[in-house]
Amino acid sequence: MSIFSAKYLLRFDDISPFMNWNIWNLIEELLDSNNIKPIVAIVPRCKDPNIMFTNDVDEEYFWSRVRKWEKKGWTIALHGYTHVYTTKNAGIVGLNNFSEFAGIPENEQINKIKSALDIFSSYNCQKPKVWIAPAHSFDFNTLKALRVNGFRSVSDTFTLLPYNYYGLFWVPQQLWRFRKLPFGLWTVCLHHNKWTQEDIKSLHKNIKKYNNKILDFNKIEEYYKDRKLGIGDHVFKIFYKSIYYFKNLIL
């Protein structure tokens, strides 16, 4: 996999029994017809009213869908526990001054993550392999809690390529829409719950345009599993984060 040819990874956040199923079913049909295996970031006990779009909830049906995604080879991620922000701590990444996890004692974080994993187990689902923090906000206590609970991967931070750090494999997440870029590995994070039919058409168009450049998490992990965090990664983080604050320049 060459650094001189840009590749993409698709990630869908705020996946829960309360999500916008009408839009999601159209998305899943597009993904399947183009053999795309995304990361799906699941909130196992969603209590955040901002991402709840239906009251007609069937927990058994939702988790049966999760099991089907597993069988299709999709990457299942844990997206917090309740998705409710309880602190004003920006954490390691420092994008948002609110968090479900950053600033909370280590033991409490360990227990929250364990409780989230217990829900997966109760519905006979595999343990998620990737951690995705709500609002990109988590701290070193979170990383310790993740390792205690058996996690090995994180989807977050701004670098050009994945790397290993603090006993975890990190795949950067730098985009919230498709952008034509010359090189690097780019995770495109999408929030579908407020999408319209026009957004579905846009996704279809981008999948057709970038399909041969879209990879799945397992392939990325296999290729970059031994790469270490370097000085160049730190430099790129600083550069890219400065761009983030000038919204929409490339994000």
C-alpha cells in the first residue's frame, strides 16, 4: 500500500437502536452493492436525545443487525456507552470541550467500558475491536481502561498514516466528507441520522468515484500493524489541527 496513493476508510457514527433506520437501510444497500466494509460505531446504551430519531425501538432487531454486520466482515466499534457528556474535558485530541469519558477516574472508565461490552455479550455479539470516543474526547485513563478491557485499536487523531502508540493501534480520522487528496490514509466519518435523499445521492456519487480506493479496517491493520509513531506524525498532527480551526478548508 503506497503512501503516494490516497486510500479511504468509511466510518459511520452514532449507530444505535434509535437511529434513522429509513436512511440507514438505503446506506447499507449501497455499501453491500459496492462491497464496502465500513466501521460502524455503536452506542450500546444510547441516552443522548440528540442522536435518537425514533421511539419505535426493537433491541433484539438491532442486535440481530449487528450480528449480520459482523458476518459481512464489517468492523464493529464501541462508540462510548451512553453518548451523554458528563465533563468539560477536551482530552487528548482536544477538539471539543465536552466528554463522556475524559476527566473521569480510571476505575469508573474501566467499569463503563466493561458495562458497554457486557451488552454486546448479552446479545451474542462479538466484542468490538475498535474504540471511538464520542466527541473525540478521551484521556490517558481511557487508554488504560481500553487496554484493561482488551481493546487493541483506536479510530481517532490527525496523522497521515496509522501507527502504534501506548499499546494500541491508531487509525487516524481526519475527514467528515470525501475529499480528493494526493496521498495518505483518510478516514471519512459520516453521521447519517439527519441525512436527506440528497445526501444518499451524494454518497452514491462518491462511492462510484472512490470505490477502488476504499479499504476496510482489517486490510489497513494488516499493512500498518508494525508502524511506529514518528516525528513526522507529530508535525502533521499540529499542521492538520491548525487547519481544522479554519473550517472547510479541506475538512
